Amino acid sequence: MLSHASAERFFLETIEEKLRGDWDRAWRSLYPLHQRIATRDAFVRCEARTPFSAPLQALRVVDVRDAGVHVPGRPRPVPGVAVDVVVELRWYGPRDPIVFRHTFHLVPVRGRWAWLLSRSRYRLYERHACPPEHGRHTAAARRPSSGWDAATVTDTAPA
């Protein structure tokens, strides 16, 4: 059954897949329309080229709520959830992280949650383009080096 709690679990699992560089697995839970725009091969190739800019130090879900979700490629909002998170990125050491709040959206598809490409990523894939490369990166550079673990990621603020 889909619930706010299952949306939170799904969101955190998807973030972990992306941080591990497991783009093939992440693609499997992408919204079906977005899978047609970003084919598996293109998605895996392109996302592997663009590692995260700064290592994740912490990620905390602070709210999950029902929301009308604007899905790139669809003319009208669809029912889904908004997942509010506080993100801490390590920048020049762990002492002074970059901290910001962001809202992600999930939508139900055939009894499961699906995540969405951002508008800008959707447009790139629609044009059959990859996000620009940020110099040369090795496989190790694509993996998080922040030292965070599942306990850090799943730390949820009290309601």
C-alpha cells in the first residue's frame, strides 16, 4: 500500500542508488513517460558522466505531504507527494557544510512510487543530449566520499 511512509522509504532508497552510481537500478523506478524520453542506455551513460558536485554529508526528510505534481511532459498536474528534505553537502571539509532545503516529488504508478526527471534534465533527454561533463572523472569520483551511511540518510525529523 502506498503511504507517506512508503514514499519516504522509496525516496531514500532511490537517493542511495544514485549516490552509489547504480543508475541502471535508479532508472527502473523512473516515471514511465520519462523512461521513454531517457532510454536506459542513454540515462545510465549520461548520469555516470555527471557525478555529484559535492559529497553528501547528511540528508534528512522533514516532511512528506500530498501534492499535485507538475510532471515534465504532462499537460496537467497529477496526484502525488512532495518530499521535503534538508541536505548538507561537504564543502572544503565537514566543518562548514552547504545546507539547503529542497522539495522532491514522487507519483504513484501501478501500485508503486516513481521519481521524476527535473524539467531541465527532461529537456536535455528530449533533445537526445547528455548533461555537460564536469571534466574527467573516474568511477571513484562518482561515488560519495562523504562518509554518510544509511543511518545518516534515514534520520527523520519528528512530526
